[in-house]
Amino acid sequence: MRRSELLNCTWRNVDFEGLAIEVCSKENTAETWEWHVKDVDRRTLPLTKDLVSLLVHHQNKQPEGYPYVFVPVARYDHIQKLRQQGKWKFRHSRLNVVIRGQWVCGSLSGCFAPYIEYVGKSWLFHKQL
């Protein structure tokens, strides 16, 4: 998965029973901001049981009402405040992600499971570009 796909993943996209995650575009709603998949309309990717277990643990730690899986609560609140004030720009959604003290650039393919594992242990730090 690309970094933008991870950051735009909502809990509705995760099929816990079917062991899959759907990558799909988002509409601009009160809870989500508009976002489009780069190459296709949508695709479904398989998840392992271990990864689903980590996602369940992560979901249980999140406050209710936050739709995004990997957008930190404080960041989501900040974006929602900007949107309500009419100051939201797409560039506000761009983040640098730090995992174990190292910047993660480009695609997170190849390190998705360690990323999820780390999120379950602590959380990710972010910095606006």
C-alpha cells in the first residue's frame, strides 16, 4: 500500500471477518475529506490474521467517532477545525511519518506489518511538510 492509501484508510475499509482491506476513493463528507486512489477506482488487498489482530487492538485504543485508521486523533481534530473554518487545503493532509526515529518516505509496501505493529505499541509522530 502507498503511504497516501494508508493515511486515507478508514475503519469502513477494513473487513475484519473477510481478512481484507479495500483501497477506495473518499468523498468530501462531514467526517472524511475528498481523496482519490492514484491508478484505479478501488482494489481489495488481503490481510493476515496477525495483522487483523493488530488492527483490532489499535481500533480498541482509538476514541469512538474517528473514522481514519492511521490519522492520529489530534491531527484529525486539527484538520476538522480547519475544514469548519473554511481554511482546509489539500496540502494540510500531507504528513511525514516517523517510525522508530526514521522518516518513512514514499510507499510503505514492504514494511506494512512492522508499521502496524509499531502503531499498536506507541503511535506515529507526524510533521506537516
